[in-house]
Amino acid sequence: MIFETIAHTAHEEVVFCHNADAGLRAIIAIHNTVLGPALGGTRMWPYASEAEAVEDVLRLSRGMTYKAAVSGLNLGGGKAVIWGDPAKDKSEALFRAFGRFVNSLNGRYITAEDVGIDVNDMEWVLKETEYVTGVHQVHGGSGDPSPFTAYGTLQGLMAALNRRFGNEEVGKYSYAVQGVGHVGMEFVKLLHERGAKVFVTDLNQDAVQRAVDEFGAEAVGLDEIYDVDADVYSPTALGGTVSERTLPRLKCKVICGAANNQLASNAIGDELEGRGILYAPDYAVNAGGLMNVSLEIDGYNRERAMRMMRTIYYNVNRIFEIADRDGIPTYKAADRMAEERIAAIGKLRLPHLGQNAPRFMGRRHA
């Protein structure tokens, strides 16, 4: 069954990691390493079943391949999931055991934090392997990637506004932001600084209140966010929120946010095109975090990272150009841009096998 699945998804390698003493149950999925070693975060989540964990890691790792490719990075796509409750199951032993599995791949997979994981957890992983990004600055890392993801999302938004309205004046428009976690809150802050009207919602009411108090946002209910009369709908939390149920309710002219897998299906992407709603493909828009941590491989520099975020504007514009060129929806154009780059570089390179793996410059272990 698993061989049939990864043959269909074109994954190169799927590693099941188990350590009973540490309570570790994890899966590392390496999707494609034609462009370079697979870089992608580790997610900790209380999955309902093993099948759900497998499905999630395969989907996420494939998305990282496309994100890295469309962003012009010399990286492949990978992801890891740890099956457990981040509120109850974290321990030094668990993360160090996981770090040993990462290290055994000899640089084919480089990890970072994702949902349920923070910088402190990565400190434990770092004790067992150098193939970690997003660690604290004292170890040569860049720390929390959320501000960079948010700033990159702003660049994608400006490209989308220019495409749809002919200008990049963020403050002229209104935004329905679904999710004000780390990235969402940073994004709301950037919108507020530019004078924009912002509506917010989130399960965490304390976060919603902070957005209201600090950034002048207007709070709406979890389900009411789809009915807001805003120019832009910005999903910044859950995936799949643009669906058959929600699409008829959206009044926006642009969809641009930081969440992964925003479209519930390809059919929804086609329907957006028919309704005249411009979709800025999620993995091109939210690539700022990946770009930021990728710089740790060669030696991190914050100024260089901020300059790199600006390339998201041009990448999103290129996607719009491909959509025009080929007469296809923007979500397909993003895939095509990534696939064309992988195919072109694939003629020059074989998959990354871990030999001569990247060394981290300036990295100090704990």
C-alpha cells in the first residue's frame, strides 16, 4: 500500500522513525531532491490515525518541493511529522531521538519548526544533528521565521493588488484575515502600519483581542469571516478554507494569505477563475519563512534575508504571466513554473544523495 502511494506521489524516500523509550513515532518524507537537499519543517500533531499522519506528511513534503522550486532555491522538498500532542508529549528525549533519525539521512533532509514545534524544541534536535534550521541566533540561526513569512506574504499581496487593481497601495483596501497566530499577527501588523482596514478571526480569543487592541482590527466570528465585505480574503491559519461551502459567500476580489493548501480542491481553483477572483498561489506567497531559514546553510544574514523576501513579488508576477501565456488558472501556473524549473535543472543534476552534504556556517552546537 505505501509503495503504491509513494509511486503515485513520486516521493523518493519515506522514513518511519520509532523509539519506544522516548515515545517517538515520526515520519520523514523526502519528496524530491533534484534541486538540492530536502528542507522542510517538522510538525507535531495528535493525528487520529497512522494513515492520517502519512497522508499529511506526504502532502506537505510535496508542497515543499513546489515552494522551493518556484522560489528559485537550490533545495528540494521534505517534511516530517511527529505523532503526539504538543501540549503533553514533548520531552528532551523525544526530540533528541528524532534528531538522530534526521542525522542518519546525512543531509538529504534538513528540518525546521512547523506547527506544534518551537525554537526550544529545535535546540534539543540540534544536540544530535546539524541539519536543523530556524534555531536561535546564538547557534547561527535566524530564530522565529514568522516575521519573514508575513513580510513575504506582503510582497505577494502587493503583486496581486497590482495585478487586480493596477496599484500596490496596500492601505487603500480592506482585508479579511482568518487566523492571527504568529504569522497572522505579524501580517495584520504590516497591514495596519500601511493604514489598511482589517477584519480578523481566530479560535484564540486572546489573540483576536490583541489584534483589536494593538492594530485596530475589527473582530468577527469564525464563520462570519467568509461574509465580510472585504477586498482581499487572507487565509493565514487552516488549509482548505476556500471550498464549495465558503466560495459562494466570499465577496473579495483577491485571495492572498500565508496558509498552506488554501484551496479545498483543484475544482475550486477553476471556479475562482470563472468568478473573476484573483488567487495568489499559497506556496509562492508564503515562501518567506523557507527563504529565511535556507540562508542559514551558508551563514545567516538578516539584511540578505529581507532582500530575498522581495523576490516573492517577482515570483508571483511570473506566475500571473504564465497563467496568461498558457491560458490556465493561477494555481496551475504556479505548479507549471515549479515543474519547468525542476525539469530544466534535472537535466543537469541527479537527486541529492547526501554525499558532500551542506555544512552549516557559523553553527555552534549546544
